Amino acid sequence: MTKKASIGFKITPKAEKIPCLLFADDSLLFCRTNLESCRNLGNLLSKFCQSSGQLINFHKSSLTFSKNASAHDRQVVSSVFNITHQGSLGKYLGCPVFYGRPNAATFIDLVNKTASKLQPWKTKHISKEGRVALIQANIESMAQTMQCLQLSSSTNKQIDKISRNFFWQKSGDSNGLPMVSWDKVCRPKKAGGLGLRKMQAVNSAFLSKLTWKLFHDQSLWAEQMKAKYSINEVFFLC
């Protein structure tokens, strides 16, 4: 009697196997790149459709493979499900999925979105208070990415530069002369600033919160990260 290939993957031998991940209305399913595992996964999907009365739209689904999967195995799996193969699953809530180590190119969309949100405004009709509110709203819109990834230094500088130019900008495209340094503008109001925050400080705050959750949260992602990187009380002191 042969043992059926189990569905799922491990990010490290010490971690628990992950059969699937569910995010809002998106689903990620994992299995080995062989015919038996694909059939098991197909049977699982069929039972789900029969039980729920729902159908899976394979035209809106996609496959991605690990670097260890051969070209033949990829072709077999793609033919079983008749799903297109993509090198990346794109982004989820602004964060790249299975992208690899992030760099400046990873966050170019954040820079472009900041420019598209702030630069089109006709600043001659907006007070300094209004500009502060718009800058803060733009920073808050990037919270999902900043609490998951450490932004590159160049990304932080570019976004701060766009915010600074927007704050001091005169009518049209003319950049106004800064009356005080951006460091002073970003000080807390009690310290004489306007309460704005520089990107690096915001990103560090989010990552610090993430670090705290690693030691206090009992969720799946925290346990997986602890197993993969052997995280303990002295991990961040190294």
C-alpha cells in the first residue's frame, strides 16, 4: 500500500507543514510538483465545489513553482489544471508575494504613488495645514507595506523629498524656498514641529511592532518565522 503524497510545504524542516493560506477572498494552495499530488489537489478542489456549491474560475487562477521544479514537471502540472504559469504571484495589499530579497526597485511603486497623490494638487489653494493632512494621509496609505518590509534608504529619501517639495511648493511647479529644515518640520508639536514623520522613523516603528508580535503572538506566521530563523530572546541582539 503506497502512502499518498501529502499536500503542503515547509519553509524549514522544523516548521509545521502549510497546506494552504487564505487571505480575504484570495487562496494559496501548495503541493508537490508531481502527478499524484496534483490529482490529490484536484480531488480536494472537486470536493470543495460539491460541498459549497461554488465553482473555481481557473482562468483567474495562476501557478507558480519553486526554483527546484524541472521544466517537465511544470508542464505536467500546468496541463493537469490547465492554469497559466506565472513567475510571480504579483502583489497583495501592496506587498510583493514571493519576490525575494527586497531592494529599491521593489518599492518604486510607493514612490510613484506618492508623486501621483501629492504633485497634481494646486498648492496655492491649499493651506499648510491642508498639506500636512495630505502628507500624513499618504504615509498612512503605505502602512501595509511598511509593517511587513524594511524600505530601502533611497526609497525613504525619495518619498521624503516629494513630501518636502509639496509642503514648500509655491503656485505651479515652482519649488518654494524651505524656511526651516525638514528635520524640524517633522518634530513633534510639543517640540516645535508640525507632527509629520519621516519615512524611516515610521518604517522602524512598524517593524518594532512586528518584532514585539513575534515574541507575544501565537499565530501561524509567528511560529513559522521562529522556526525558520531560530528566533529567541537574543536573536535581535546579535
